[in-house]
Amino acid sequence: MDTEITSAHIDAAAQRIAAHVRKTPLWVVPSTLLELPWAARGDTPAFEVWLKLEQLQVSGSFKARGMFNRLLANTIPSAGVIAASGGNAGIATAVAARALGVPAEIYVPAIISKGKRDRLAGLGATVVVGGDAYADALVACTRRQQESGALMTHAYDQPEVVAGAGTLAREIESQGGAPDQVLVSVGGGGLVSGIAAWFAGRSEVIALEPELAPTLYRAREAGAPVDVSVSGVAADSLGARRLGSIAWQITQQHVAKSALLADADISEAQRWMWSALKLAVEPAAALPLAALRSGLVRPRAGAKVCLIVCGANLDPASLA
């Protein structure tokens, strides 16, 4: 697939979805506020941290941007819309469908968290468990879409979805300019490719994945997207078995680095965000901070580093 996502596509998406999504806060803080263990030793000068609080987006994650763009850019049949999702894309599809007054059918894997399952049910979507993992749910969803004729919203591998995700980067730049670095979690690659397409080399985009769900990292090793085994604390959000084709194309051009994080570091960062900052986020949203706290990413003095806090669809009891 040769799909170009340009700033013009992202501008158009931003105008299309403006009435339906929120402009989320960009919280600018000194790196000292984050109590980075390695920086406490005094071996690295301070830098500036931007927290893009996209967990406050409608639907509880950045996914609303892409799903609203997908629905608004297409004619929706009487069967409504259908999606396969580990949770966030399905929730965003259901939110968009409810706002537009059309039915939604969401196929989910058995590993979906209770918080996400409850949210889907509360939105009035028809929820179907389509197998153990996201890839299984996608197969079941595709089969059902061929029967019903509903509009398919892919969790990450459609041009409208990627352009919608790119509006997040566009918004960051409107709020604070282009940062020196952007740290972003990767599952199937819709978010990182949308962000990378907007900045197009003007900011260093660093792609972060759990060690137990390394779709982009393994694709780079192999020279093409490959199937990977998926598990771990962020599998319900970052549990794509294979990187999307659009993401592969864009990340080859505009993503500087791809790195892996241990589940222990992800969980530590998630707990710290709650205990120290009172930000309740899901594990997928904690990877950027985990990259800083673990020392995997060590910005230069004075750098402006943006952390994408991508979602908060979680069971609050998990933070206890």
C-alpha cells in the first residue's frame, strides 16, 4: 500500500472533526518535577517536558480523532459501523457512532480490560468477543462486515484514521510550537504515523513499545512488517500482532528511533503518574514517561520533550 498522509490531509481532518473532539491541555513542566532517578544524581541538566493530556479526549483516548474522521469522511450505511479493537478504538467508534446517531458493532479480544468492556456496553454498542487476541477479533469482525455491509473502522490502518491521529500533533504545534522530541507509544502504528506525518522530520519522533508487543521494532529488524507474539500489561491497547502498512511507510521516513520497554518500567511509570501527578492513565499511556524514568531516553539540556499521554480507559481499582 502506498498511502501518503500530508499536512493537507491532517488540516482537512482537523476541520472535519473540530465540532466533535476536545482540544486537550498541553502541560509544560520542568524535568525536575518528574523526579527522574538518573537525573537526580546531577549528571544531566534540566530540560522541558510537555505532557499532552490526550487521556482527557472524548472517549478517553486519542482514538476519537481518527474514528470521527473516518465516519465523517464516508457515507454510513444503514447497518452502521463495525470495528475490531482491544478497547480504545472500539470505544472511540462507539462514541462517534452515538454522536452521529448510527449503530455500532464492536468485536473485542478476550484480554480486553473490564473498564473498557464496561465502557463499550454503556455506550450502547453491540459487543462481541471475537477470540483471544486483537488479531482474532479482527478476523471475526472482517467476516461480519462482509455479511452486514457496515462501514469498517480499522483501529490504525486506514488513511482517515491516521490523518485523524495526526491532528494531535497539529494541535501540539499550535499550542507550543514543534518540540525537539516526541515520545509516543506504538501498537499498530496509527498514532505514531499520524504524528510523524505532521512533523515530517521537524521533531525527532521516538517510537516506544513494550518488550512483549514489539510490532515496529521487529518490523525494523526484519525490513518489513511481521507477525509478533503479544502479551503483557499493555496488550489490550498495544496488542496489534503486526504493524499497519501505512505506519510502516511513514515510520521508515519520519521516525528516528524505535525502542522497547520492560513491563516493570511501564507499570512503575503508570503508578508514579497517579501517585505524584494524580493522572490516572492506562499502561499504554505510561510508556513515554517510562522511557524517561528508566533512562532509556535522556534528552539534552534545554530540550523540549513532548510525552503523548494517549489514553485513560482503565479500571481505577488497578491503580490501588
